[in-house]
Amino acid sequence: MKSIYCILPIIRIHIFCVSLFCAFILCSNYTTAQNTSSKRDILISKEIQSFITQSDSTDRIEELIQDTFYQTNDTLLGLAYCKIYLERGRKEENDAIQFFANFQMAYISFLQSKHNEALKRAYTSTRIAEKMKDTMSSISGNVLLGSTWYVLGAYDDALVPYLLAKDLATETQNVSYEIICLNNIANIRAKLDRYESALNSYNSVLEILDKEAGNISDQRDVTRLSALVGKVLCLAELKRFDEAQEVYTTGIELAEKNNDQISKGRFKINLGKVYHEKGEYHTSLGFLKEGKEMLRATSLQNNLYITDFYIAENLSKQEKYKEALLLLDDIFERVGPDTYTDKIEEMYELAIQISRIQQNQAKEVEYLRRSKEIIDAKNEKNKFARKLLYEGDIKEQVLENEKLASEKTQSLVDKKIITAVAVVLVSILLLVFLSYYRKAKLKEQKFLAIIEDISKKTISKETKKPQKNSTIKDEKAKAILEQLETLESSHFYLSPDATLHTTAKLLNTNTTYLSKALNAVKKQTFSQYVNKLRIDYVLVKLKEDSVFRSYTIHAISKEIGYKSATTFIKEFKNKTGLNPSYYIKKIER
């Protein structure tokens, strides 16, 4: 499992004595299973089953389940209890029971590295918590969901629930959860090479720790060390070497004070990265090897793989190609079929480059083949995980529709009423069909117009030479818009943090000038401008990327910066006159 600073929700455990009967003593006292291979029926007595399904004290039931998991350490029995409890929650349509059972099963699956099961259960938990409007449950579910996406290596997907959990924690002034989420958001952004954003998040963590020092003393030093370690790496990647050295000095002193060998090792490794970026490869190797030695006895295998990769990078820069390639081959052998190892694709890229330098075509081809297999396997696993969630959404909708249909059918007892309604319905259906046909034709025309417009823009982009904003008289506004046009190529507008304030900061101007420039030239507010860029981007992305089309509407909206799927659908319809799901279906045909 990957190393991530993640404190999952603290599980409340009360001491509660429940008489458990041994299955091997009184066989007649146990439920007879319809399916004799069912482990649940073999393990659970009639008394316990009756207690879980009928007791009015849900607190006592939940204490029993938690005691079974975390005191008795009987995972199989605990899961069996959860399944019975979940069945009760569904039967009674009790959201609180369903949340508890799903969350517990998700957490246990996470600990067992059963990530697809954990993902499905955690996602269900967040949906139920949202339905209950229970903020703490929503935070817990989203933290677990983000952690599961993280260990699957799907960092963009992990970012979405963590951002949601962070916003909820901030709104409710839950400082502990806010820090947890911010630290993990920073870690994820660093994994995505968004070092400036990651650095801002690390700084936010440190500011909160200083401000709330008296309230979070138990985890303060651990959290501070984690943030400082990440900050050194970000500063190294941003070429701010003097600042990185200062943060390293502060961090290493704190790690030594706490006798934290793991943090000391990680600081050494990140300082090695600093010297690598500075081009001081010999010094870099010294720190990397020292850090590696400190981590060797730990279970942080992913960190050791990355450290060896950094060492190989330095050896390659020193033209010690044979040593570098031997080290990379050793990493590949240790990693095995694990597609979730960080920087595995970059490791293969380095191996391919060295093979080309050595003019070893056979090795180059082999590395290319293995790299492609890993990329394909990773994409397939992530696609399968998303498919699980999508199928869960569809199943939930079908069950809801069946329930509504059943309620309607039961109310239409009188056959004459049913007949009369049927006649009316047929008439309405005919009218609806005619209306639908006209609307379908109109939607088809709009869809074709969008596709044609995308094609024209693609050709125009390839042939059109850059033009200066010569018609703009205000030189400052002209300069701002030219900078803004350059910034658009970085897709800054896909970030949920893309606001007038943050964009003005990126352009080294103020919000007033930026707003006036957009209003004067583009005749748009900043919000209209960003929405147009996002919808233009998603139209092309959906047309060209089949994997992106497999996402749920909720996931697509998060990918392009919207915090709400409802907002995304509204803006998409305003721009195109179509629903996103219709557009996707038309492209798939």
C-alpha cells in the first residue's frame, strides 16, 4: 500500500459485553442456512442475528460490530454482522444504519487492500451521507473515498473527495479534519506535478498549525513534519533552492528533536532532489543514499523505489549508464506487476533513454513493451473502478424507478380507472412522441453544428498565425489579455480554485484591471469567461477521449473544475442547448 498521510475517521469503541455463543457447542442453536456454504450463517447464532435485526438500540449493535472488528479482531465475523445490519437498514430504509454498515465494510476493505470493494462501499457511504445531510459522515466518507483513489494511483479522482471534505471541515470549523484534508490535497497535487498549488496547501497547513497550536498538540509535530517534507520537494521542483534549504534545516531539527528516523530519511531524500535540480549530482547522491539507509528498515517500499529512481537519474547525468540501468532493472524486479508504484512510467522512460544512448535496440524495445503494458493495465484498472461506481449509480436509479412504479400500480386498483388512464396516456404519448420527434431533430442539428464548429476551430488553430490585440487602446489591458491568452494553454481554468483573484495573481495584476479588460474586450464577466473555456474544453475532450466519456457526469464536472454537477449541466446547456449525457451518447454512436 502506498504511503499517504491519512488519518481515517476515528471509530468510536465503547466497552460493551455481549454473550457470544460458540458455533461448535450448540449447533441446534444456530440458524440453518439455505445455502450451507454461507460463512455468515455458520458463524452467527440466532440470538445475535435476532439482536442485530430487531434490537431498538442501534448504538449497542454498532458497539458490538466495532468491538468485533477492533478488539476481538475477528474481521470475518464483523463483516458478517455488517451485512445483516445493512440488510436491516435497506429493509427499514434507514440511512444511518446503511451509512454505518457501508462505511465499516469500506474501511475494512481498505485495510485489506481490497481497493475496488473499498471504493464501491466508500462511494455509497458518501452518497448516503449527502442524502442525510450529515456533515461529519460526509467528511468521513469523502476522506475514505479520497484515500482509496489515492492508493489506486488515480490522483485526480482522489483530489475531488478531499476537496469536498476540506470545504465541509472548514465550514464546520473542524480544524483536525481540515488539516488532514489540506495535507493530503497538497500530497496529491505534488503527485500531479502541480507544485505551486501543492506548496500553497502545505503553507496553509503550517499556518493553521501555528494558529491552533493549543488545540491540536497531539498531532502537531507529526503533521508539521509531513508538511515540511512535502514543502522541500515542491521548492526543489520550483527551483527555489535557498528556500528549500531553509525548510530542510527547520524540518531536520524538528525530526531529530522527535527522534523521527522516517522523517529524517525523507528530508535527506528531498534534499538530494534539491541538489539534483541544481546540477550537483555527486552531492545529491550522498544525501539520497543517506536517506535510503534511514528508510531501509521501514515498510515504505514506494519511497525506496522513488529514492533508487532519483539515484539512477543522478548516475545517468554522470554518464554512469550501466550502473543506472542495473538499478532501474532492480526496481522493476522488486516492483513486479504493481502498476500503482509512483513514477513507474518515468522510470521506464529513463531506461528507454539510456538504452538509446547505449544503442541497445533490443532492450529499448523490451522497455517500451513493458511500459505500454503497465500504462494499459493501470488505465484498465481505473476504468474498471469507475465502471463499478457507474453501475452502482444505474442500479440505484433502477431500484428507485421500480419502487415508484410499484407504488403507482398499487394505487390503481380500479380496473376502469386503469383503462381510462391508459386511453389518456396513449393520447398523451402520441402528442409527446410528436413533440419529442421535433425536439430530437433540433437536438441533432445542434449536435452536428457543435461537431462542425470543433472541426473548424481545430483547422483554424493549426493554420492561424498568432495575432496581436492591436485594436485595444489601453496598453495595460492589452498586456493583460495577451498574458491571459498564454495562460489559457496551461488549462488553469480546470482548477476548482480558478477565481478572479487567483487568476489576477497569476498574471501579476489586480482583479479590477483583469475584470475591466475582460468586460471591455471580450464583453464577458470573469465567470462567463471561465465557463466558456471549460465548456469548450469538455466538448473537445469528450469527442476525442473515450476513457473520459466513460466517467459519470458528476466525475466529469469535477475534472473540469466545477464543484457541482448541477452547475456543470446548467452551463453546458446554456452553451450548447444540449444535455451532456445526450452529447456523450451521440459521440459514442
